[in-house]
Amino acid sequence: MLLRASGFDVIGIAKNGKEAVEMYKNFPIKPDIIIMDHRMPIKNGIEASKEILSINSEAKIIFASADTTIKEIAESIGVLCFKSKPFSNERLIQNIEKALRIKNHRIITN
């Protein structure tokens, strides 16, 4: 709701990492940015991010986790940025806008 209210077009919400990868593969037009959580069932955020980045090395992934011990791993695989939880809604919107430079992009989140 926050992303839509901020002018973003959310094209999908995945329940787990496996679903996020499958959604990404099946989108005819890929999302401009992906917001990826770390701790998810079936496939965690690191595994899902690796798969998505192997499909498209230019995919922009904002990685979010309360577990800061995985920050270096997330950054080393090529995520755009790492957000330590908790973070404010305003800061997330600022990070998205900075990454994209403009509003009204397609977003997948989980």
C-alpha cells in the first residue's frame, strides 16, 4: 500500500524466494526494482537474489534484513543496496527514488 500510495506500480508480491524467482522469470516486462527480504520460507533472499541476478545481472535489488551479518554477502552477489531493518517508510521511498531517479516504475516485493 505504501509503494502504491507513493506512486509506484507494484506488479507482484511474492510469498517466498522461490515464488519471487518464478515471478521474475515469467514477467514479460521485468520490474525496474525488486525489494527482497532475507528470511523467507523455501528459498531465502540470498538464494533468490543470486538466481535473479544470474538471469539478469542488471536487476536492481534492494535487500532488506535485520541480520546485518549477511550484508557483505548480499553486496558481494550484486544487490543494489542493503537496508538494515528496521527502517522508515520514508527512507525506503527515498532509496527507491534515488535508485530509479524517477517515480512510477514497476516493482516486485516480498
